[in-house]
Amino acid sequence: MHRARFRRVRLGILRWYAAARGYRIYALALVLAVPDILDALAGVDFTVLLPPGWGAKAASILAILRVVLGIVIRRLAMVGPPPAAGPR
């Protein structure tokens, strides 16, 4: 039962990946731009838009995301291409 569900989920992801073929470069550009977007959001005051008491939570989440995503993006750049012989 779990294998069938996993297979359906995997097939759905593969179909979505094939359908998004032309948009992959835009998605990659968005992922690479997320740290810069979070840096720009650091100066925005969200206390006016959020319910009382949520301003500090939103600011702390944005600060953590800025640090973590910067590390993740740098590590993705160090991975490099697969070997010429292909995957094992």
C-alpha cells in the first residue's frame, strides 16, 4: 500500500517536473535570489501588517531564513556537475 502511494507521488512529481521544463531556469533564478530578497525584507516593518505580538516572531523567522538559506545556496554551488560516466 505504501509503495503504491509512493509510486503515485513520485509519478506526480515527475509529471510536474516534465511540465515545468521551460520554467526550471526561472525557478532556479528565484531560488538563487531568495537570500537577496530576504536581505531586502530585513528593513520592512511588519508590525503594522501582523496581529499584535507576531512582529518579533516574523522578524526572527526572517533572520534565521537569511542565515540558513545563505549557507544552503553556497553549498549548492560547491556540489559541481556529476561525473562524465554518469550516475552509478
